[in-house]
Amino acid sequence: MFEDMQTVYIWIVLAPLIGAIIAGLFGKVVGRTGAHIAAIAGVAIAFILSLYVFKDIVIDGAQAFNGAVYTWLVSDGVRFEVGFLIDSLSAMMMVVVTFVSLMVHIYTIGYMKDDDGYQRFFSYIALFTFSMLMLVMSNNFLQLFFGWEAVGLVSYLLIGFWYKKPTAIYANLKAFLVNRVGDFGFLLGIAAVLMYFGSLDYATVFNNVDKVNNLTMSIIPNQDWSVITVICILLFIGAMGKSAQIPLHVWLPDSMEGPTPISALIHAATMVTAGIYMVARMSPLFELSTTALSFVMVIGATTALFMGMLGLVQNDIKRVIAYSTLSQLGYMTVALGASAYGAAVFHLMTHAFFKALLFLGAGAVIIAMHHEQDMRKMGGLRKYLPITWFTSMIGSLALIGTPGFAGFFSKDSIIEAVGHSTIPGASYAYFAVLAGVFITALYSFRLYFMVFHGKERMDEHTRSHLHEPSWVVTLPLILLAIPSVVIGYLYVDSMAFGNFFGDAIFVLPQHDVLGEVAKMFAGASSIAWAMMLHSVFTLPFWLAASGVATAWFLYMKRPDIPAVIQQRFSLIYTILINKYGFDRFNEIVFAGGSRAIGKICWRYFDVKLIDTFVINGSAKTVGWVSLILRRMQTGYLYTYAFAMIVGLCGLLLIFVYPLK
Amino acid sequence: MFMDWPLLSLVIWTPIIGGILVLATGSDKNAMEAKVLTLVVSIVTFLLSLPLYTDFNTQISTMQFVEKIAWIERFNINYHLGIDGISMPLILLTSFTTVIVVIAGWEVIKTRVAQYMAAFLIMEGLMIGVFAALDAAVFYVFWEAMLIPMFIVIGIWGGPNRVYATIKFFLYTFFGSVFMLVALLYLAVQSGSFDILGFHAFKLDLATQILIFIAFLLAFAVKIPMFPVHTWLPDAHVEAPTGGSIILAAIMLKLGAYGFLRFSLPITPDASASLDWLMITLSLIAVVYIGFVALAQQDMKKLIAYSSISHMGFVTLGFFIIFAIAQKDASMAGAAMGIEGAIVQMISHGFISAAMFFCVGVMYDRMHSRQINDYGGVVNTMPVFAAFMVLFAMANAGLPGTSGFVGEFMVILSAFKANFWYAFFAALTLIVGAAYTLWMVKRVLFGDVANEKVEKLTDANGREILVLSILAGTVLFFGIYPAPLIEVMSPSVENLLQHVMQSKLN
């Protein structure tokens, strides 16, 4: 159909950008309808072309594309280019990003219909789609960093979309700065890549790993560290910021201050998974450093378990899902650490669908409830919002890993893979991901029961106005619910265990945990079926089931018990409700500390020492000396005569004294 | 077609003569005539400077557009002009920024309009003269003469504390320049001419080099300004009118940096190499320490002034990491990137600081306050303006896609090759720079309308939007496609590097 695939790729990124420009710069001219048509058309074109690319690369098995679009600059013999690498990994990401983005665009028509910033919002989300596509389609570190920061910018703009809300503009500053901490590491990692590989082009870097593999560098004198390990950990610090891993996770819950559609798109489905994508992309580097992989795994495991636990005590519907996102990102990170890149990216994909679904479902509930987000004021919404209820149920079932649903296949692959991993930290990670299953089921169904079942706790006015939102809201829910059910079944064989990613992902034979897992199902014609049949004999299934049962018991059967537990275990509750104190710590130590350092440096060093003491001091000294000198010029003869005598005596003394 | 024109003389003297003509329009009754004439002269000068780019030969590293006329034959002083890939972009930056400044001051300056406009035109010619001079005497004349119009601009159209600021500004910079004069005279006497390129080739022993290096350092460090001789800048900015701040930040600071490239590095390469630790330390202090100081500022102009000092730290860092790189790796890979990154940073900072100071000016004209606390929620009443300011703030924080990223990125990449810790401290700007810039944006632009004054604000007018759009376009263009900029400077930088790495001691 297309002669030149590069043109297709260029249009995939340009279409949303043009949509963003029309909606943003000409929002007044084209009006609300014009703005959403432009943005949606742009993203729809990107989606359709992405499907075409997916067919071309994945189904027809075309050669991966790697080419430059233009040269950004040439300095010192290094070419920095803007270009695309399109293989099965990027093709899959492109489809996921554009599909979820398209759903969110349509949904936004309904969600933002009363908002003054309608055009601005469409402009931002289309711009986000452009940035995210630049990130996943990049063939080099420079463009990756460009996309990386650009999605961060749009995230900043969108979290602070309602700029009058003090919490929103606090949250967006926080998000940007925490991400910048990650980017700090990331940029140093890129600098290290350039130094040791002489290029920022992925292909060149991956082809030269053997030359760098045994090199060491000493950052601290007399300490030799493997270059690859340093590079991987620095790059991963970037991923920790963007994909919200402990301790750089603090921005994500606060990002819920933004409108719900972007919580679904940016802070659940796509942007936050950029770190996961990046590490998977860098698998040829990470594979060479067990230290880095262990580091990745431990961070991921900690995030998966401990962030999930915070979801248990939240009452804001969006925050529960936000902590769930943190926890699921932790799962993906654990998988990366276990070298199960395929499973990580697979979970990234399934999670994108069902988590976007859950967020958009929560958004539908929030509209219906007149922007009430407190779950304690909800309940029994099932009969008022049947479509939202049903699709949210599907999303929850997918999230907790119900056999047959998308999340089951991806999460079970991860758990099994971690179980087979032998690198340091694997047993801790295995425990964490297993415990996480119970926690996930518990908070998910706590939310589900509190919102859709049980007593109707809202006030009469709200209740009388409850109704399902319009089709632009429910259609995306339905369209996202479909892949949340089937996508896992369809792709588990190829993505997690098969050769879907081909050369895009590299795994050393001794790290091939997914291969080990696949051996368990050797002989089965379909791993998907074998996994489902096998699942009832495994721990995760029963952990999830007991999580649901516990949620049912605590929030349906005996709703009085949670309060009792809260009192009994008040210490634990306090720790959880304070989110382990990260926020307070950062606020006091980092934010407060920096401000204090700034003040001290300025007041005492710049103003007092340099200005007052040195500069004005020397000026004053000059003034003071001249004052004394001026005093001596009295104009009276006797003063001068006296001065002459003193001078004469002085001179005599000088000449006579040495003679003695 | 322009090759046979004395282009450099034209871009130097057109604005100076134009400025004198503008002065002749006299009183404020003829303000309009003065303004129109100034605008025409500045645009003509800008157009005249364009052939310097279009006719520039990017393949060679020797001086181009050279003009040489004997001036004072007895001392072998020549009116000698010429440019290479390092000075050419700076000249274009100067002629471009002057147009911006003229438009920026259009309605704002109400008293002594002709004198104000003339000062900027004359200043433009003098600054271009500094960049184009190849004779040390010519250079020094332009260098000192340039102070006078700036002194006048701050002193007459400045804020309430302008006298303190002007005197501080003048004494600081003059103090530094005197040492430079001594060094130049020494070099001239020794080498027998004031030819700067002759200085480059002139052999000096290490002790002399170090003395000369320090003399130059005093002059240039004050101008840039480098820590700890930077405290004149925040005061000068706070008191200067918007146009003065723009020129100060966009061009004048670059003169110091340019001095390092034209004098310190090539004339005293061995001293530069042996004192690089000092320069790198001062640069990193500028980046980190000044970044924290910026965080503590309550006055927007002071904040941006400190941010300028911090960004200029990248420039000096880029210049002086080359020796560490050369020591590590004889092939010098990465050294040119440091210097090129530093020059890109100079150009980019010209646009971004101009834009930031202009933004503050736009708000100041309406509110008559620069205190962050007097603002809040400006976006509610000035949405178009706020969109621009967020863009420039992001550029100031080094967001990729804006020109602010390019130079910092290149310098950090290069610094990593010199030493991990150089890159580490330099990269801290990613966090600190974003913190002070965006925190200011949060307090000034975002939030609910803070007070009645903000409530009554009117959005940017056509003239302001014109200036903002031109600057935004430039910032984005060089962020997305910096290649042309690097292309013109690359042979000259390579040439400079080779020269600097050639020790003068044997």
C-alpha cells in the first residue's frame, strides 16, 4: 500500500502533533468541536497507521526499520539524529499508545464538556500522544530523552490543568521535579553511553557491547566498577522517576489532581510505562550486568508490595487506582530484573488496557457523582451505572489475575518467571509478588464493593441525579473492556513465551527464566490453555481468591470490622495513611533543605560576605581613608607647618637610624 | 555579492551613526520620529549582518570579511576587523537582539525617548565592534566604550536604587578591564604590534602566561560574571529597564565568554591548562551554588539574573574541560563538543534570557512590581502571555526541544568524558534549574487570582505578542534543529583546539 514506510512513520508522529497545534494555537478559531475533531482525527490517523505498521512488522514479518529522519547536529564527529527504529516492540507500543489515546480522546468529549479549557485539554493530550510516539519509535538515546522529557512536560501541564487548585499546581511541580531527579541519572547514563560507545544510536551501541563489557571505571578513587553496571543503574534511575519506583514514586499519587482522562492515559497506561519500555529496549545492556538486574528487581519488588498496601487505606477512588498502578509498575520492574522482558512488556500491554479501563470507569463514576471522589460516599452504583459497573468489574477481574482475563496471563508469567530466577534478591522478589497478589485482590475488590455494591451512602440530591454518562464515555469503556478480557489469551504464547519480539529483546541463555517456565508447559499445544488449567493448583490463584473473599467479608458482610481493625492496628494504619513518611521526609529534607541552603548561601555569602564585606567594605575603606586625608587638609598654616616638622623628623629618623 | 562590501564596518558604524542621528531628533516632541528611525536603523543593521551568515564559508577556519587599515602607525595599531565561526553567530545575535530591544521599549519608555533609543543603537555598534576586532587596541576601545551607554541606560531609565547599581556595575567591570589593558600593553610591547592573531602565535613562558591569564581572567570573569565576582549583576538587572536587562544578559555577558575564546585560551594555553582546575571549580560553583541562591530570590529579575550566572557556568565549564579530556585521551574526542556546546549555550542563553527579562518587563509595566509575592494567578487574566512564559521557563530549565537543552546537553556529555564528577555537578542543574524556574512560574502564573491588581491585568498586546513570538520561534527552532549553528562554528573551534593544545613553552 505504501511505497515508503518511513513516510508512514513520519505521519504517525506528525498527525497528533498537527492535531495538537490546531487545537492549541487555533482553539478559538476552530471552536470546541473543531478542536476535538482535529485532535481526534490526528490520533485516529496515528492509530490506523500504527495498526498498518503492526500488520507489516508483526503479522507479515517485515524487516525491522532503522533509519534517520534528519540530523539534529553533528559535533566532534558524533552525529545526533532524529530517527525511527520500528520493530515488533515499538510496533506493539505504538498500537497500545494510539489505541488508549484514541479512547481517552473520545471519552474526553464527555468528561470535559463543561470545562472552559476544553481546547487546551485536547491540545495537550494530542501533544502527549506525539511525544510518547517519539519516545517509543526512537532509534537513539537523544530522541528517547527528548520524548522522555516531552511527556514529562505534558504531564506537568495536565496535572496542573486546573491551575486554580493549589493542590494541582503543587502536584505538578512535585511531579516535574521528582522526574527531574530521575532524568538527572538518566542523562548521566546517556553521557556514559556516549563516552564508552562513541554513539547514541541503539544499533551501534548494541553491536559494540562486547567491546565495553569488560571495561571498568572508577567514580570513587580505587573503586573499579563495571561500566555496563554503572550505565544500567544510571539509566534505570531515569526509569525509576518516570515509572514511579520507590523512592521516586511520590509524584504519582499526587498526579491524580489532574483530570481523570489523563490519569488513565498518562499516569496509568502509557507514560509511566516508558521506564519499563526503556529497560526492555536496553535488554542487551542490562543482560550483561547481574548487579544492575538485582537492583532493578529489588526496587521493583519493594514497589510492588509496599505501594499496593497503601491502596488498602485510601478512600479516594482515584488514589486507590493510583497505588494499584504503582504496584503493577513494580511487577513489571520485577520482571525486568528477572530478565523476563517479554513478560514485563506483555504486562505493560495488558495493564494499559485494564488500568485505562479502571480509571475511565472511575471517571464515569466521578461524573455521575458530581465530582465526588470519596468512596465512603458511594455504594450501590451498580443499578444506576450498569455499563460502568460491568466494565469496571471486568477491569478489576483482569487486574487481580482471574484466569482467562488479560491480567492473569501477564501477571502469572511474571510470578512464575521470578520463581525461576536465581539472581540475588529473587527470593525476596518472589515473596513480594506473591504477597502482592493478595493485596491487589483485596484493594481492588474493596474499591469495587464500596463503589458498586452495598449501601447507597450518597446524599439524596446526588442519588436522584445518578445516571449513566453519554455514549462518548461508555463506548471507550466497552472498547477497552474487550482487550482486557481477550488480549492476554491471544498473545501470551507469543509475547511472554514465544518469539514475538524477535531481535528486539535480548536474553542471555543463563537468564532465560521465561524459557524455563515454558518448559513446564512443554507439550501443550497452547500455553494459554495450559496456564489456565494449571492455575487452580497454584498459589497466586488462591491468594487472589482469598483477597476477594476478604474484601467481600470486610466491606459487604461485616462493614463494621474495618474500623475495628483500624483501631487495633493503629500503628500500622498510621504508617500506611502517612505513606511511610516519604512525603514528609522529602518536604522537610529536600524541599525545605534546598530552600534553606539557598537562603543561607544568598544572605550570608552573597550579601554579607561578598557584597557587604568585600565590595562595599573596600568602597567604605577607600571612603574612610579619604575622609582622614581630607581632615588633614585644614587650610591652616600651623597644621601644615606641624605636618612638615613631623615629616622632617620622620625622614631624619629613617636616614639616621640605619647609621647607628 | 556582498563579499566586496566592508560589511563589518557597515554593521558597526551604521547603528553608531544612526544613533547619533536619533540623538539629533532631540526632545520628546519628536519621540515618534526617533523611534521609527531607530527601528529602521536596527532592522537595516540586522539585514546587513545577514550576509555575514549567508556568505560565510563554513569550510575554512581563517578570519573572513577581513578589513585592515593602518590607524596609528607609530604603535603599529591597525583598524583590523574580521570574523570566524565563533564571533559570527554572536554578531548576528547582537543585531537580532537590538531589534527586539527597540520593539520592547516602544511604548514603555516615555521620557527622553531619543536618548534611550540612541544609547541602544550606539551600544549595538560598539558590541559588534568588540566581536569583530582583530586588533587589541580597537578591541579595548570598543570594550570600554560599550560601558558608557549601558551606564547611562541604567543610570537614567533605571529603578530607584539605580545610582548604587550603576556605580557598582561600572567599578566592577572597570576594575577588571584595567588589568586586561595592562596585559594587552605588555603583549603589544613584546610582540611589536597590537594584532590579536599575532598574540596567538607569540611565545610566552609559563610564569608570564599565568600573570596574563589572571589579568584577562579578572576582566572576563567580572563580565560573564563568574563566582565570586558576580554580585554586580543582580543589582544591575534589578535597576535596569527591561531593554537594558535584555542587552546585558543576552550580549554583554557573552563578551566575557568570548574573551576567553579569543584571548585567554589561545594566548595563554599553558596557563589555561595549569589553571583549569580553578576555572572548572568556579564554573561548577556557579552552576550549583548560584542555582540554590536563585531558589531563595523573591525578586523575579534577581532570580533570572542568578539563573543567568548559573547558565553561564556551563559556558566556562565547556571551555575549560578540554584539558582534562586531552589528558585522558590523546584523540581529544569530546573536547570540541565541550566548546561548541558552550558557544551554543551562549547563543541560546541570549534568546532565553532576553525572553525571560522581557516577560518580567511585560508584567512590571502593568503591576510596577517585580516581587513574586505580589503576583499569583496571572494565567487567569493573561492566558496568552502565560503560555509564552511557561515555554520560556521550560527553555530556561533546559527542556529538550528548546535551545536551552542543546548547549547544556553537549557540555554535560563532554564533561562526563573529562570527569564523572564534573558531569555530576553540572547535571544537577536539571533539578535545581527546574526548581527555581518552575517554582517561580507556580507562584507567579498559577493559582487563583491573588489580588485586585492581578484581577485587572490585561493580556499581552500585539507588540508584546510579536516580540514573544519571534523569541519563541527562535528558541524552538534552535532546539529542534541546531545543526546549522554548529556547522558554522565547527572549523573555527577545531582550529582553536589545535592551537590551544600546542604548548607555547617549547
